[in-house]
Amino acid sequence: MGAERRRSAAEGLYRSLRRIYEERREGAPEHPRLFETDVEICWIGDSCKSPIERFWHGNSMQYILQKARHNEESDPVEESERDDVYGSELLPTESSGPAALSVTRAKQLISLYTMVQNPNMTHLKLGELVMLPPVWIRCDGSDPEHTYWLGAEPLKAGNKISGINLYMVTCDGPTADKTSFANLEELQMTHKMRHHSSHVMTKGFAQYELIRAAAIEDTIVESESSIYVDITWNTVDKILEMPPLISSATLNITLESGDPRSPVYQLYRELQFLLALAEGLKTGVTEWPEPLESESAVELVQEFLTDLKKLDGHCVSGNKKETEKIKCDTAAVASSIKSIFSERGDLDFAEQLWCKMRSVSSYQELVQCFTLVMKSLERGEIQPWIHQGSSSFLSNLIQQSYHGKMEAVSLSGITPIQMLLEVGLDKMKKDYVSFFIGQELATLTYLDYFISTSVDLQEQVHRVQKLHHMLEIMVSCTVLLQFKHENLFPLTQICMNYYKEHPLNEKHVFQLPIRPALVKKFYQNDHPEVWKVDISSGHGQKEVKTTWQLSTNPPVEHMASSSAGLFSDSMVDGSSEETMYFVTMAKCSQVHFT
């Protein structure tokens, strides 16, 4: 690249990067921007997950540069207009993942970025020099070192840019050949020589998957759920060492509700029925789920009312038949699991009615069930007991029936659906409250947000979903990890605090600081998913770091698509039980502007 062409390219890159930076500061939407003909510039801010967070924990704002994929039908872009082109000229992101640039091209871009951040480059027409966020460039690994990322981060001294940190991330594998792994002493010596350091510090990190180690054999279920433990410690003695028990550990829990193996699966199905009613109320179209019982809801309600009439119309607290059924369903589950969550014994009439009517499979059946109930109440054949404070429409009618004066109810339109939804909401709220208070994980005051009736029905349903997700997390930690109250209590607080501020999100990672000894038995005979050592020297702006990492998954999202052929030769026989690891190295160097 000639000097004039290089100068022009540097100025063009600076204009593009600065414009994106200023637009983001003003809150403009994030669009990829095209630079020259082959580079797409993306912005990563606080709201985005950084693709290089495994290797770098710097500025939360950064640019990601990658190969642009053009829409073939669009017209070629004139060079003078290139830095004004937005993502409309780029292909939408494909399932194959982001595209990488050649290492040669990436090095050119790093060189241009370094030029425009160097205050000594006065011949460049940049106007007032602004310190830009760091740049990271996706590389295709085609060079001998298999480079997959190049990065550059400006260094500051006072109000001036004093230099730049340059980063390089390389990766090989996967391989099961542990003899090819680096030697810790050699890594430390190489770092000392590169950075002219006499003293280095080491920090270890290991990540273990716990849910696999604790899972029941032969019951593999496709799920997004995962429970990992991240462990960090100071002073590493050897590669792949077991973390010492004095390490810091964090449990990372992502849980997808609805696992058929869960002790609360029946409650999950009950919740699905509640959600179907809520959706029907909102859209006018109800998708009736598969019935929870074999008998029809009309038959169950008729039997229920007949039994009440035999008791002189008075409803007895609890439901022996229902409780026996729950016990029967869970007979195959360990006794320790049975005690976690069981049907309440204080179900009132409305709640017992819900247990019968959650098998409703059509609107006509729903109307028939409520017609039977209304007639029995109007005739005074039953005088059912209901919980004090129940505010559902049906509870109000029951209270009126005590005085022989019930208002006329038209069981048409959305009225029956709303009536059943209210009853189900009341019942399920009490179920969750019973669990969290019974296990001493929360107080009624703390649960108030989740059971409040001061918001509309749809929001009430949404909050009940949050309660169920939290219940599933607590039950999973109890069953799979044998957590006791001392661990469940802080986890409950973390979940509740999150859900008081955020919508339902089953992909959210809940994090709980723990002692490694609490879960060591689940990972001590297992291999880590990730193991790495950071070797560092210097302090503050002068700190430099070398990271060596093993991981069972490709550490770089664009690696699998761009380099499948590159590491396929290193795959071992599929029958081998040896763990296959990708070996990644992240190196840093500093350039000081003088």
C-alpha cells in the first residue's frame, strides 16, 4: 500500500470509527457500517455480549471489524461514499456465523488504527484527535500461527494518548494429545523475555459443568438448562491442576422450565394451562392443551359436586383423593425429592374445582362445568368453604350464595375463561407462596410483588411464571446438587431481586458465589470445560498479560465455519474417551508513542 493510499485509508477509517462512536453516544440505533469494500464495522456496547470476553476484560465499548458480505443485487459503492454506507448494503447475519478477514488484511487495519491514535501523526487530516474505543478484528486463522483475533487498545497518560496495547489470539486443535500442551515454566519464561519482566504473577481459572455430572443416567432430555461452576485462584503450579479449595467460585445457573424429570413437572403443565387461558383471554382464541386427567372435566366436576352434596353441601378443607394421586405419581422418585414440593392440604372449594377443571379441553366443556357449579350454588345444594381474602369473581359469587342472593351470571363470551383464569391464579399463587415460605426462603412481604392483585390479569400471570421459574431453579439445585437452606436462601434473594426488575428470561444466567467444597464431589473426577492460566506482569497501564487456555468448545465463534479443514486432521478416533481440547493463546504487547 503506497504512502498516499495508506494515509487516505487511515483518514477514512478514523472518520468511520469516530462517526459510529458519536452516533452511539447520542443513542442512535446500532447499524453495521461498511469500510472500503470488504470490512464491516460493528459496535459493541454495554447492552451487547462481547465476543472476546474470554480473552480480554477491558473497555465495555469496542469495535468489532469483520469481513463484509455484500448483497449481490446492490450496486457497487463508489469509494468516496464507502464510509457512509450502512448495513443495508450488507447481507443479513447467516446461521454460519460472522465472517473473518485474512490475517494480512487484519494487520493492515490494526496498523491504520494505530496510526490514527498516534498523536505524532500530524500529517494526517484528522482534526481534533479523539481517543477511540478499542478495535478487535476477526481473523480467519489462515496464517501459520492460526490467528483468530487481533486487537488494539489505546493507552492514556493524563489527557493524552501515550501508546497502544496490541493483542493477538491464536488457536489450535481440537486435540487429545496432552504431551503437546505447553509447559507452565516455559510460558512464564517466554512472558518474562517478551516483556523484560523479572517477576510474574499467575492466576488460574477452571469451569466445570455440574448438571451432566449430576444427571440421571439414560434420561437425556434436550434442554437449554446448564449449571456450571467458575473457579478462580491465585498462584498456579502446573497446567490442568485441580483448583484448590481456597479458590473463589461462582455457580452459573441457566434453567429452562418443563423438564419431564422434574418433581414439579405436573405444576409446570398446570401453569401451561393457565397460560393458555391467559392467551385466550387476550386474543379471543384459546389453544386448549392436552388434558391433565383421563376423565372429562364435566364428569370430574359432577362427581365433586355430588360428593359435596353428600356432606350436606359443606366443603371439607383439603383433597384426600388429589393428595393420594400426587403421592402415587411421585412414588418412583426418591423420598428426599418428594418432600421438596407436594400438593397443599388446605385447598378450598375454588382450588379443588380448578384441579378438576384444568382438564377442560373445549369452550363448551368449560361452560358446562360452570353451569353445573352455578346451579348447585343457586339452589343452595352446596355451601362451599373458601379462603378468606379470595378475590376472584367465583369467590364473590360463593360469598353471595351464603345469603341466598347471587347475581345473575351470563356464561358467554370471555366470562367463563376469565372466571377459570382467576381461580387458577389464586390457587397457583398460594402453591408458590406455600413453597417459598414453607422452605423459609422468603417472607410474605418479600413475595408481595409476585402475588399482587393490583396489576391486570395478564401481568399477574407473567409474575406467576417468574415464581415458577424460581421454583424450578430451587428444586433443581436441591435435587441435582443437594443444596441446603444456607445456599438456597441467598439464591432465592438473587432470583427475586432480578425478577422484580426484569421480565421472564429463562436464558438469564443466575450467579451465586459459593465455596468450591460445596460442589467438588461433582467435578473432582470430571474434566474441566475450560481451564486457563493468566500470566501477568506490571501494574496499571503497564500491565501486560499472556493467557493460555484449554476449552472443549471452539473458543472463537467464527472458528468452526472458517477453519473446519484446518483442524480436522487433528481429530482423534471417535471411539476415544480422551477429552478433546482447543488450545488458545492470547498475547499482548505494548507500543509507546514517543
